[in-house]
Amino acid sequence: MLPIMLAIVTASAAMAADPTLNQPAPSTTTCPMHPTADAKPVNTICPVSGDKVGSAGKPIYAKYQEKTIAFCCKSCLKKFQKDPDKYGQLALKNQTANEGMP
């Protein structure tokens, strides 16, 4: 029992000493499925697919530069997470990566 308690205390001390645990979250984070009232999405068109947000079921949300952006599906969110600056900038303008393509 004593070794278990010692391990818990040691792990807790190590976590408390880690300064990265108290840093703010990065500017690109996922949000809950439903944004709060003050976090209304800035876009109505998925910046990845070009589909209307909500056309493939419940929208998925993420934060980009302190703004909430919406995606039509989880696949598009994954693509956004790989290149947030590309898709985030498009979302802020309510544009899509597919704009101008046949």
C-alpha cells in the first residue's frame, strides 16, 4: 500500500512542476457539438467541402483565432486540423477551398 501511495504523491508532484500544464490552449481547438450563444459560428459554408453547414447532420465546431467555425462533418474537421490556417482563413470569409472549381 505504501509503494502505491508514494507513486501517487510522486506523480502529483511531477505534474504540478510541469509548467506546460498551466498554459492556455492553442488557438485551434475543437468545441463541443453545440456552441454557446456567444460562440456563434462565423460561417454557414463548410470551408473544406463547400457543403452547407448542417447538410450532413449536426455541425461540428472548432475554434480558430478565437472565433467559432463550423464544419459539415468530422472528416472536414480532421482536414482542418491538418491545415488550420488554410481552412480557418476561408471560414472567416465564409468561403470554401472548392470555390471556383467545377
